[in-house]
Amino acid sequence: MKKLTILITAFLAFNLSFAQDDVSEEIALMQELFGVEKASIMEQNIDLTGVNSDAFWKLYDEYEKQRQELGKARMELLQKYTNKKGALTNQQAKDLMAEAVPLRTAGDKLILNYTKRIEKATNALVSVQFYQIENYISDGIRFSILNNIDFIQDKK
């Protein structure tokens, strides 16, 4: 799990420091690096003994592509928020929430959908291991980000 902590820290450092203009290239690069490390963590911690490992990895790759799209949207939203330095008008706060809540819901639905699909293709243990690791990583990133950004304040 030490490797995972380093991965989350690197991801956070990148998220809070990328340029304010066109960030698509930087996001794609970070997601690629993050994806390689994350797949390695999955491989080390999910027991694919006696199951169709090809089916697992096919589903995992599908999941990752969709998760990366949501991740890109979350990073762009985080950039919008950090550009405001924690000071928002009522309308800006409302606009951010209108983006944040659907992104969180979509992420939860995505992981649940793939957990069910992985269980059908492999078994319940593999799907639960996937779910646990995926949530551990995403919750760690969320905690790190929340721990390093300002609370929303009224704009004076």
C-alpha cells in the first residue's frame, strides 16, 4: 500500500499544479501514468486464480476508459474551483454543484456497474477485491484533494 500512497500523492500534486489554460494534454499524460500504476496495484492485489483473467482485464480496461473520461471532467471541475481561490458567488457555487453532484453519481454508478459485470465474468471475490481497491484509491485521492483545497467562502 506504500506504492498506492505515493501514487495518490503524485496524482494530487499534479492536480493542484497543472496550468490554467489548455490542460487536456497534461491530463491525458497523468491519466496514462496513473493507469499503469493502478493496473499494477490491481494485478498485485486481485486473486485471479481459477477465473477467466482475460475477461477481468477486458472489463477492467473498459472501466478504465470510462473512468478516465469522468476523471478528466473532475480535474477540469477542480481546476475551475481552484482558480476561484475558495471565494465564490452564490451563482458560481450553484454552477459548481450542478457539475459536481452528477460527476460523483456517475462515478458511483460506473464502479457498481463494472463490479456486477466483473462478478458475472469471474466471481464475487474478484469483484469485491476490484471494488475495494478502486474505492480505496478514489477515496484516497478525494481525501488528499479535499485536505489541500480551501473551503468555499463568500466572495466579498
